[in-house]
Amino acid sequence: MTERKTGLGRDVYIALAAVGWADGQLDPEEADAIVRTALEEGLDIDEIAEIEEATKKPVDIGVIDRKNLSKEDRLFVYGVASWITRVDGVTTESELAALHKLGDALKIPDKPRIIVDGIAQDVANLSDDRPARYDLVALRRVIGDRLAVSSRKAAT
């Protein structure tokens, strides 16, 4: 079994699939990004299989176990979900409602949601080869950098 890099568990990826399904369909690029991120995070094969299943048929966001999620992890998950709502070029009311539900489940206040939405859009604009190659590493790095800057400002 691969060692897990963060505290992102299978329920996070199933919630991302639920956001993707909010408009009634989960595009292959969205499904690929969800499964690819789970693989990169080092989830085990059984968890990956459950996540792949959630990308094949609609699921509910459900409950997200936040105990192992740092603030950066929660913002990263929200950022990926924000990108998923935009990947097909159309953002529906049901997708926005699902994104809002995810933000609530992750306990992210409104202001950080707005900031992360902007970061997700900025990262999406960095690549000419989107959506299949959306830079999830850059998304995590930018969120981490912004949190570090914010923490330094708060400490002074």
C-alpha cells in the first residue's frame, strides 16, 4: 500500500464526484481529475475503486470526516470542486448549490471561498491544455503560499 501524503480521505473524493454530478453529468475530464488526485494522494486500491464507482453514477456529498484535514487541505478540496463546476464552461445553479454544500461541510467561511474560487480560476488560466491537465499541484501550492502570507501578516 502506498503511504498517504495528506489527510484527504475517500469521502473527500466522493464529495468531489457529487459536485461534478450536480449538473446531471460528470464529464470524463472531471472524473479523471478526481481519480488522478486520489491516486496522487496515495489512497489504497479499495478506496480508489469506491471513488471510481462514484464517478460512474450520481452520489450525494454526504458527510466529510474533517479530523485529518488541515485548513490548507479543506481549501484545496474546495478549490478542486470550484474548478469542477467550471470545467465544461457552464456553471449551473445545482452545481453552485453543491459547491455551497461542500463549503459548508468543510466549514469554510464565505470570504475564503471567494478567494479560493479566484485562485482556482487563475490556475485554470495558466494552462492551454485544460481541462485534462488542470494543475492540481499548482492549486495546492498557491493556496499554501497564500495561507503562509496570511499567517505572517496576522503574526505581525
